[in-house]
Amino acid sequence: MTTIIATIIVSFILAMVLGVLLGFFQKIFAVPVDEKVAKVRECLPGANCGGCGFPGCDGFAAAVAAGNAPVDGCAAGGPATAAKVGEVMGISVSAEAQVTVLACQGTKECAAARGTYNGVKSCAAAHQAVNGTKMCSFGCVGFGDCVAVCQFDALHMGEDGLPHIDPTKCTGCGVCVKTCPMHLLSKVPVTRKGAVALCSNRSENKPSIMKNCKAGCIKCGKCERSCPQKAIKLVNGIPVVDYTLCNSCKTCVDGCPTHVLKLVQDVLTVTA
């Protein structure tokens, strides 16, 4: 009995000593916490999805506080979270949601293949090795690098060889935009209305464009000439729309010989 009591007393004393030492060392080696990081972290939903491009919400909060990440970079939280984070950082943020649009219609049926590719099945690898898989050197490579990085199941490869975007699932995080080696993906506001050119071919060689892709912009300039609002200009061979002027009259859409132009609002309602 004496041995048991002595053991309990010694254990109790050791526990107290260890507790005191732990508290002492915790104060000595404590890492100061940036209050701004903590406040940003409180604004985040805690999904730790990685859609922001950082290792979880803690990593994103630290990056925002350090000025290394945009305040609207939280894909899971959306505009509401962006507004809260912006308030913490003293930055005004638009509360408008965004989604991704693909500026290419070069399907397997429309775009001529460059040949048989036997390398790594990656858009980035194929682009670097042989300048893509299609004769159009501006078109979608088609290996789905964008699909692989999407954390929200908003992208999938279609049988036509192009990635298809589900605007109801897309959060506008922009990870796919950064991943595409051809720079074919871009973010647009979900409320945008007006025409958009779904082609990125900047070549001025019209015969080559017509031969390589049936859905490519042939630089005819008809859209620019026919627009009643004068809202379209050809910039580097691509029709660029001024959305402060465009009223979605569809004159350019109906008149485009290769159907390159579409209304944004129609594109964003398609879930292929």
C-alpha cells in the first residue's frame, strides 16, 4: 500500500513539474501570430479545397495578409467571402461572381490534327514538345490539364476533344485559367451580356486558318463592319467587344461565317 501511495505522489509531482515546464517553454518559444492573418482566416469557409492555389485556408490567409494573393482568391467562399476579406485588408472588392469561358471551338471534327502524338498526355508537355496536337497552333490541345486541376467538378472533357464548363458549378477560382498553356480560358462576370469571340487564332493567314479549323476566325472583319453599335474591333486578329456599347443585337453573331461569335449569356447557360 505504501508503494502505491508513493507512486501516486511521485506521479502527481512529476505531472505538476512537467506542466509548469511546458507552460514556461510555450511562452519562451511562442510564435507571434499576425492579427491580420487571423482575421482573414476567420472570414474563410474552412473548406481547405486548394482552389485558391495555396495549401488550405491557413496558407491562403497568410498569403493574403502578406500581399501575395488576391483578396477574392477564395473560390469556395465566392463574392461574399471576398467582400469580407477585402474589408479586413482595406480593399474594395466587387461582389460579382465570375465563371470561366473557353475561347476555342476546335473540336475533333472541326480542327485538323497535327499527327499522332506519343508523348506525355499533358497539354503543357505537348505544347512544349510539338506546339500542340492540332494544325492550329493556337487551339486547345485537348488533354485536359484544366480538368485535372478543377476542384469543383465544373470541367470535364467531352467526346469532341474539348473541355466543357458547367457554369452552375464553376466558382471562378481561376486555377484552370492559370493552368492552360494556350491561354484559352478566361473569367467573365456571370451577369455579362453581349457577344464574345470563341477563337484565339491570331494568325493572319486566312487560307491556312480555313484549312486547319472550320470553326476558326478568318479575319474577314464582317463583325466589325456590320456592328450597329460600333462595339467590335479586331485586335491582333481577334474580335474584341466593348461591353459598354454592345446591346446583344446578334448582328455579328448571325453574320459570322464561321460562327465564332456567340452571346455570352447563351454560352453561360449551356452545361454540356
